[in-house]
Amino acid sequence: MSFSEHIKKKESLYKRKKEVLIILLLGLICISTVFVYTYIVYSPIRPENFPVVNISTEEEINKDEYVECTLELKTKKESDNVAPLKGEIKIRGKFNAELPKKGYRIQLNDDVSFLGMREDDDWMLFAMYSDLTSMQIKLSMDLYRQLRSTNPTAIMPECEYVCLYINREFQGLYLLVEKNDRRLFGLDEAQNSVDSSLIFQSSYAHKNFEYYLAEEWEQDWPNEYEDIYIMEFIMNELVSFIRDCSNETFFSTEEGIYTKFDKTNLIDFYVFNFFILHDDFWDHNYFIVRNTYPSKFFLVPWDFDRCFGQWLRRTSEPETSHEEFVLENNLLFSRLLQNQTYRKECSIRWFELREDLWTEDKIINLLTDYYDEIKKVLDIDTNMWYHNLWSENWEEEIDKAIRNLFNWIPERLEYCDLYFRDF
């Protein structure tokens, strides 16, 4: 073999080796890209680290009607896993449906328990987009539920944090929530009578109990499938009593307001919602519930996006009072608040709660537990959703909101101590 042929053979061998190396390198890049996209973009959170809800659907999810889907839950604890179930899904809410991060309502074909919550086929996924801390909504719901040890009407859905994937795409941190329905409140079957068990929702802002307009309320139970409509008659009677009767009749032990509504509920309802500074409230965003007559009505607060002095970029000082707004926009509580006995009973109840359930340490410890649970996921969720609010310093703004919440609560407790002491 000549020298030139030897050189050409070496060059050919080198070229083939180079081609093989290039192919191997490209293959490695492709594999890495698939890995990163699958496990970082698609799956930044794994079930062994945080509960994961996987939803699959072949249709576009919308706010107007349900579309078919399957749902499964995966966790680090195998006994808590839920195999894929068939159901339907839609976007939930009015205002929230227009936000970048959507919440969802889910109707499953079968009853199932998620993460130790009750068995049911109706569930909700709260996006918590307006709650920059992702803790205010859960804290509100858990604090209200604590009242049930001394107030049987303090019924509130259970809720647990999850990460959501839709068609394998990561959607962020969500709150999986039980549905406000007949099962939650332990109500009887519906009757075709005004004596029926019921759930009415004050859905749109208006001067509550000064008048009744059907379009400002929703009858959630009996539901549309029962074809029973009792809200108009019952609400007109309630409005007429609250608006027109004398103070003597209103507070009468024989026929007054406490013969119609549970008294402890009316006290706790005011104390709780005043403490959390429940904004976008009092003129709507609550339920009227009653089991079969002669059971009494009781109220259930709802929609906790605007609580604890923060809502998106808007903040309220811990010394803020909504009493004037209540007096102007909710005639039921306007009449109650003008009664010294009711005010005294609210004051007594507040300080009972401060002695045990609602100490500063207990509330801050509860909040700390939430933060420890979600802080790693919260960073990823923040990165996904809040660039459109703050183009540069979004991480700083979320951290600021969390610090504000931890600082706001002790100051609010101190203010409420003064408020109810002079109540």
C-alpha cells in the first residue's frame, strides 16, 4: 500500500468515527431534550413529592358546558392513589374564568374520596390566582371549620393542595375542594313544598334583604333536576319579615329572627367574616341553608379570594372595618348590629375564640404548616403565572405578599381585640 493510500484510509476511518460521534452527540441531545421536556416542562412535580391530579380530555375545556374527561390522583402513599375515573369538567366561576389560570368544576361518574376527604362525585379545583400567597383561601376555610366544635352550622368543605396536569401539561398548584351541596350539609331529600331542605346562594352584589330579585340569587338545592322551585316564595317571606317587622317582633323570643335563623350561626358569621376582613362580601357570596322545616336557616360564607387584607395587588390595612358597609348593604345584619344584646354576644364569642381556637400562635402555626407544604411548588407556580402582573420583580412581589400575610394576622387580631372590647 502506498503512503498516499494509507493516508486516505486513515482519513476515511477518521471521517466515519467523526460521523458516529456526531450521531451519538445528536442522539444524546435529543434524549436530553425529551427528558427535560417530559420531566421538567411536563412534569416539574412528581407524585412522590406532592399529590398530583392528572386530567385527560379530547375536547377544549370551556366555561359554558361540561366536556368529557378522565381524572386520576397519584401520591407518594399508594393507598391514597385513585385510578382513572370518567367524568366531566368545565371552567368554574364568573370573574375567575377570565383570569389566566383557570379553576375547574368536575362531575365524576362515581363517588370517590380524595386525600381523606368525603366520598362524592362533585369536586372543585381552585386556581387561587387572585390569592398571591396561595394560603389565604385555605386558611379561611379551615378557620371557619374549626368553629364546628361549638357551632354545628359551621360547615365548610374540606380542601387539600394538589398539583394539576391537563393532558400531561403542568398547570400549577391548585386546591382540591369538596362541593357545597346537599351531602356536605347533611340535608334531606327535596320535597315539592316550601318546607323542603334548601340551599340558596346570594350570587350578585345587591342590598341584601331590602328586596328580592330572582336574578341576584341562585337556587342550588333543590337543583334543576328535581324540577322544584321554592326560592321566590321563601325569599319574599324572609325579606318581608326582615324589612318590615318592628324591632319588638324582630327580637321576639316567640316569633323573632332567632326562631327563623340559628342564633349561634348569626353570631359566628359576623365575628368570623369581620376578623378575616372578608372583602367583596356581605352583599353577596354566601349561602342560605336549611334542612326540612321546622329546621332553622343558617348562613355559610363563600368566595375567599379577597381576605386577610390582600387581593392581587390591592391591600387593606389590618385596622380596616367593614361595619359601615354591612350596615348599608345587608339589612339582616344591619338590624342585628343595632341591637346591643347581639353586639355583646358577638364580643363574648370573639374572646372565647381568642382563648383557644384563634390564638396568634395557633393561626401562625397553621399558616406555617401550609407554607412548608407548598413552598417548593409555589416557586414553580409563580414562575408560570405571574409574569403578566410584574414583568421583572414577580418573585419579590409574591414573597412580599407572603410576608405581609404573616405580619398582617397578628395586627388584625390586636385590632379585633380592641374592636370587640368596645363593641
